[in-house]
Amino acid sequence: MAYVVSATWTAQPGKEDVVLDAIEKLTPPSRMEPGNRFYQAYQDPAEPTVFRLFEVYDDETAYAAHGASEHFGEYALGQAIPVLASRERAFFETIG
């Protein structure tokens, strides 16, 4: 089984570029993490303040390592999250 994370980040109006820049910087090192299987962010064209991240990890421990990584601290916690209007996360496990 794999550990799946679905996150929705909604930027404060006018802060979309800050969040987009952070995601663009966060994505490459996140994909290189040992326990990462898939990491893809996308922006809703109908609602440009809304960003969704779909992440798959080997297990919950690998996801915790992602959250403790230097790049997550710098780009997510330090850059994007301070300018979000809301942040939602849902967690799942794959079947089979």
C-alpha cells in the first residue's frame, strides 16, 4: 500500500504568483525524496487562486520526512503557506 495526500492550497487574492513560485521550487526536490512515488501540483484555470497537490509516498513515514525536509520548510512553510487564505489536506491509503 502507498500513502496518498491530496492538498488544496487557496492563495490570498493577489498572492497567486507567490504560491506558484513556491510550488515550482518545491516540486523538483520533492520528487527526488527517497519515499516519494509521485508529486504533481496543478492550478485551477477557472479559479486561479486554487492550487491542488497530489502526492504519493511509500508510507506515512516518507510523508513525514517530506514535511520535515529543508525544501518544504523553505518553500511551503516559509513562502507559500503564509500567503494562503486556506489549506486543506486529505490522507488516503491505496488498495492492492
